[in-house]
Amino acid sequence: MKKTFKKTFMIASAFTLGIAVLTPLQVGATTLETSDSIINVQLEQKISGTIKDIFGDGIDLKGIDGKNYFISFNKFSTEQLEKMNLVVGQEISIEGRMVENYSDFYTFDVYKKDLPQDVTKEDLAKLEIMFNEIKKLEKEATGEVEKEVTEEEFEKKYEEIEIIHEEMYKITKPYILANWQPETFEQYLGGFEFSEKNIVIKENDKKQLQGIYEEWVKLEKSGDEEKANKKYDEFYRILQPYVDELYPPQTFEEYMEGIELDIPSEIIEKLKTLYEDAQKAENDDENMELSEKLWDQFHETFSQFFKPITFEEYMSDYEFEVSEAEKKQLKQLYEEAIALDNENDIEKATEKWEAFYKLLDPYFDASKEILITASKLTINSKVYLSK
């Protein structure tokens, strides 16, 4: 039962919940007094360190202060990110503002970057109001998850988010369609790289595909999504056999390559039969339920031969050091929890895992990443400023 921390990013085409990673630090906050009021201002942080990992428009950074940071470059353009040419191991300096959780990186300005340039001010104003309402609902939903509300209550909140998202799409759709420059049929088909695998599409099929593709483009341009989707399905019904040839299903032998487990030969045969039968059923819409049942049997049989990693292997994934006294306690809890898991004593195993993580949680908290949205980057004496 591995405890993991995930980075959840929002993308322009869909709104998803960010995983809250609250930090107790309030570094850089200062208070300005005016004759009318007191204003709390978040100052920019200056951080130097070494890049540990790269995630699209963000990086993990090990600061020279020994702390862990996640730096988002969402304020920078795609062109700037390409010019930065960030590499793991590089030493960089950044300036930026601290945020509370990963979803805070996705601001309206970031969302706006992916919109067509001709969106009117009036529509931008409407979109910003709806965007901020979604952000508000997301924070409420995140809080509700922490309170362990019912699934029904959580889904209701998410339905509200989806309704607003659909309203935003109604505004942006005409602009997106007006600016859409579809690929030609040859360009689209070339993206599959059939020729590299010597897969030749029959002339009759190719002619049909081109006609359907051009009709699909017209329907998409007209905004008739229902008919466009039907046309797209028609296109793929003809293309699917060629795609299957391009990406043939993995054989059982290929699946087992590199897996070193002590499995008896009679079990290997059973696994192979389950694997191949599940694949066959998967290709038939009427047998999807059977396919799921067979895959469950396959994985249940297969999992019996996996040996859990040792406590030492488990702990090697973490950078922090645990005190010797607590390490001894943790090892005992870990091995007891694994043994109870193997006996399928879920209730007692859960108690042991909870005790295990209760001891580890302070170390997780101490090593938690501080989240920074960057506005300035210095790398190899070259300075980049956010747009």
C-alpha cells in the first residue's frame, strides 16, 4: 500500500479537480498600511537550485536551501519554454509567487492563452466570471472530499462544474471553429504512419475514407456535432482493420517478457488461456462483460506470484531520512501489514497501515514541495521574463 503524491494539472479543454497540497509556509507575505485600509501583498520569492524532474510546463527543483519546490512556468509562452531547453541537473534561479495548491497554477490568464485571438472583450468577461465560479466550486469540492462527504454530494458539485463548462464551450465554440484549419485527408492519414509499417490501404477503401473525411470536416465546420460524430464513427469503421494491423494486440509471450516470477508451468498455461480468451472477448461488444470477468481472473491468478518489496526497498524511494528508533517501528509495522494483506485480513492490515503512515506523515509534511508560479527565470546567465 504505497502512499503517493500526485500532481494534477488543469488543461484548457476540460476542468478537473486539483489535488490540494496546502503548505504551512506564508513566506513573503507583507502588510502595507494606507490611510483607508490594510492590504496584504504576496511578495515574489527568489529561489536557486537544481532541476530534479520536468513535467511539461513545470519542474521539480531541489533548492540550495535543501527544500523541495515545484515550479510552474504557466505564465510563459510555448515559444519561451522551447527556448529555455530545460534539462534535468541544470542549476537555475527563479523568481515567483507561492500558491497553495496545484490547481492555483491554472488561472484565467493561462486558460485565455489557448483561446483564439478574436474573442471579444464582452465574451472574455463572461468567460472569466464562469471560470472563477468553477474555481470556487472546485475548492468547495476539494474541501468536501476532505470532510468525507457522500459520493452523491460530491457528484452534485461536479455536475455544477460541468454545466458551467458547457456554457463556456457554447461561447468559445464559434471562435474555435472559425479559426480551425483542418488537415488535408493525406496529412491526416499520414499521421498514422502506415507506410512505415508497409501497410497499404486498398484503393477503394482510401477513396471512401477521403469522401467521408471531407464530409466530416464540413459537418464539424457547420457546428453539427451529432452528425459529425456519426460520420467520424463511419470513417473509423473502415480504417479500424488497418489500425489493428498497425498496432497488433500484445501476445501473452510479449506480455511476460522481462517478468521474472516463479510461476509453475501449469499456471502459465492457465494464464495464457485466460489472456487470449479475454482478448478475443474484448473485440466483441456483446462480450465485454465476459472480457472483464476473464481479465479479473487473469490478474487475480497472476498477482498471487508477486512478492511485495522489502521495507528497505520501499523506503529507498524517499529522500528523507527517518530516525533509527522510528525506522525500527516502521519496519515492524510494514512487515506485519504485508503479512496481514497476504492473509486477506483487511481490517487488521488497514490498522497497521494507518499506524505506519501516522509515523511517516511528519516526514512527508517536512519534505512536501513548496509550490511556486514563476515570473522570471535565469539559466546560464540568460534571463526569461513571463509574458
